[in-house]
Amino acid sequence: MVQRWWEITVTCQAEAEDIVYWRLQSFGCQGTATQQQQGRVLIQGYVPQQQVTLLDIAALGVWIEQDVVAQGYLSPKLHWQLVNEQDWAHSWQAYWHPIPVGDRLLICPAWETPPLDNTRLVIKLDPGMAFGTGTHETTQLCLEALEMQLDQTFEPLPPTVIADIGCGSGILAIASLLLGAQKAYAVDTSELAVTATQRNAELNGIKPDQLIVRQGSWEQVLELVDGVVCNILAPVIIEILPHLPAIIKPKGWGIFSGILLDQADGVAEQLEQQGWSLGSVWRRHEWCCLNARFERLPN
């Protein structure tokens, strides 16, 4: 049986893209696509038909309008329709091309060929219906933070194990391995994300013993890790923070993103309460990435 999806399309000012993206992700969309249109953007999100009702989508439209107008932008336009899975899963591919990120990485769609003069590490990616194409600010911030944590400019990297919680397409876990990590866990509550991560691991020649992919959350990480990366929504980060001491080594590091600027203080406060020391906050447009180190359990 062909699964059907609600295609939710929002047209808004370019400056409001992050606000709309966050609301669609909060709503439960399992894929997004963005097209630039002369100062405005057209953002499409997809959610299974059986997961929401028309009343839910109508409420979403009200929330998006309130979010956008409250920031001083023009009222967005929202449209929705039912589409078959096959119709949308690949329709946005024409708009996505190789993207350099940070100093060392190139995110390359699986159907594209890297430039002939490329000297960067290539991450081949086919996200399917999972989040994580490398185009969003939060993903790029996490990739740049991973470059910093796994830097081998001055000395070789010791054996390093990381956990990518809420892995989406697996882009961050795969990047960590290409940057020199020895092993990575990639976990996500979405079955679509697990499938996408396994496919992308194969695309990048990652061995099964290097990348452990499981459906679930932190409890699927079966050993102490050197670093944790979480590119998920701020409320979810806050929810899992009390559990991270069970999987992180003393002095281990954490990269936390998917956080809007006005949510940063709240997440930072929770990090400190759970034994983390905040090192830096990296910002890009309306989003930020918190880099922290685990010091000790709170008394």
C-alpha cells in the first residue's frame, strides 16, 4: 500500500525561514525542502497522513502566522495537499548541490559528482525522508564544531567514540568518522532516520563495526563515549540531559544545537545543572550551537 503524506507549503520572507523551519520540525515533519524565490522562500514539510488531521494543520497555520508576525515580518501563506511518498521523496533533489562546510568538509548529494578540484573530505548523502542535508544552519554549526573537536593539526587524535543522538540522515556521525573518530553510535526514534543512516553509511564506505545504528535514544548507546552531538530541538535536549552522564566519559565533550537564540540561556542553565561546563556559543542567524564539557555529576 502506498503511504500518503501531507505536503505543507509555507511561503514567507527569507528572514523568517528559520522560524518556519523550527515550527515545522516541532510539528513532526519528517522531511523539508526549501526553494528561494526573489526575496521570499518556499518551505515544504512532509508529515504522514495518519499522524495529523486537517484541524492540526489548520492550527499549525495559526502558530506559524503568530510566530512570523510577532517578529515583525509579513504574514506567511500556507497551503497543504496530500501526495504519494514517491512523488515528494526525490522531487527536491534538483535544488540541492554540493555544499562546502567549515574548513574540511564537502556535503555531496549521492546523485552528484564532487568538483574535480575538490580537496575536502566528501560526505555522500541521500537523506531520503530523514532530516539532515547539511544545508541548515544547525547542521553546519555542528559539523564545524566536530571539526574543532576532532582536529588533528598538531597531534594525532586518540581513539575517540562519539554518540549522535537524533541522528536524522546520519550526517554528523558519518562526518565524525571521516574526520578521524574511531567509532560512532547513531540513534534516532524515527525508523526513517535509521534506514537513511544505514544507507548513507554504505554510500561513504563506513564499516558496520565503525557505525552502530539503532532506533531509540541515549539508552541505545552501550558504552561510555568521548563526545555527544545532539542536533535536535531544545525541549528534547533538556529532556535527555539528565540521562547523558550514564554514557559520557569524565571530561567528555558535547555539541548541542537545534536551539533558537532565545532558547540558548535555558539550555545553558540546564547543562550547568547537569554537570556540564559551557565553553562557547556559536551563532548563525536565529540558531546557535552550544559547545560544552562534562565535568561532574551535580551534588
